[in-house]
Amino acid sequence: MLNLEALQCDSAETEGCLTEGQIRTAHAIYSGVRDEEGRVLSPGVMPGGEAEDEWLFWVVGTPGTPPATELMGTGNIQNLYHRKPNYQVDQFDLVRDREELARETSSIDVPEGSFEGFRNRGGKLIVYQGWNDFPIRPQSMLDYMARAEELGGIMDDFARVYMVPGMLHCAGGPGAWVADYVGPMVDWVEEGQAPEEIIGAHTGVSRWFEALAVMGASWTMALPEVGREGNGVRRFTRPICPYPKVAKYEGPGDVREAESFICTEDQG
């Protein structure tokens, strides 16, 4: 558990600490939204990516510019409640109004469902997700895939999920976020070679906006290029493991090299 209370300002502090209200906000960000019984309605954010500028965009904002969660959330909620023209967004309750919001967004939300038909047609699926993604909470994606498996059966024969430690929203972050997912998909579809670990790299591009700028518009093709070039500095490589496996250092090799790690479900 995060000991956020240790960061609370005392009576003499004004910088480098958090107010009581800020600590409550931080708890809400990390713990997620829970109902009165303690059930998780919306998962929280994993700690670890706060120093990158994705948090400036989504959470903190910059001088003169509110965070995107405020700009997008306020407008979206008001638009969704168009049937209530006098509705004020400050009346919205994260727990109480959640079911009503779900009804209003049902036409644009991803419906739950089985992948059985996709499997029967010979489809292959690779999903990758950053553990430190802020707007798309990683646990939400894992819960969605778990429900799909409950509906359609075991998915290991046609689906792989790769959880990338330290990756932000699609790109950037302190982890080995640069990887080629297209090549393994081609090998799987054309050669029948199911992917296991995929090698990721961190090459000096950490900041979210910088990573997005490097990738440009054709980001799926640009990912391998970022891995080869970046800032000209290859910091480290890691195996990105199929969930629920994680990369574990086996030694005695270089901790910056992927070959010094194995994918295992043993996190001890």
C-alpha cells in the first residue's frame, strides 16, 4: 500500500508536500472508484509513471491549462446528459450515477462478448497494454479479457496479452515500451508460430509527448524505428511476457540485457 499520509504537509510546510485534499485525490486515483461495500467499480492507476508528462496532460495540467480529465470529462458528461438540459456537472456522483452513465454510453462502449466466432474463423489476437496507462486502466482490460474467456472458453490457442511494465498510454514511460508486435503476429498467422516473449527496449525516449511525436501519425510502423534510433542511447532491453507471466532477473548477466531475464509466473 502507498503511504500517502507520509507526504502530508505539516503546519509550516507549503512546498514539496500534499494537502489533506490532495491526499484524498491521490487515494482516489490509485485505489479507483469503489461503492459503499468496497467493490471496485473502476480500477485505480498503477504507481510508477508520475514523473512523465502524461500526468501533466491527464491529471495535473499546466499553468493556464486544466488537465484533460477535467476538460474532457466535464464536457462529455454534460453532453451525455443532454436529456437533462439543466443538469450541472457538479451534481454528478461517481458511484450513485454510474449505472445511468453506463446506459447513456452503451452505444459507444465496448460490449462484452465471446471471441468464439473469431477463434472459429482462424483469427489470432495480440493485445498489449501499458501497466502505467492512465486513461485506459490496465485492470479494466484484464477484467474484460477474463470475462470474454468466461463466455467463450480458454483463449491461449489464439490470443496473447502483453502487459508492459512502465509504459504509459500507448507509448513512453520508464519501461522497455518499444517493441514490434506486427512481426510476431505475421509469424503466428502465416507460419503457425505462436509468440511467447517479445523483446522490448527503452532507448532514451521516456516522455509521453516526445514518444508520440517520434512515432508520428503512422505509429504502428514507427515503433521499431523508435527502438533502433531513439536518442541514440539504448538504455536497456527486457522481455515483455505474455500475461500473467512477468520478467524475472535470473543473473548473472547484465541487468540491461533482456537475455538476463526469464518469463515466469513466479513473482517471488
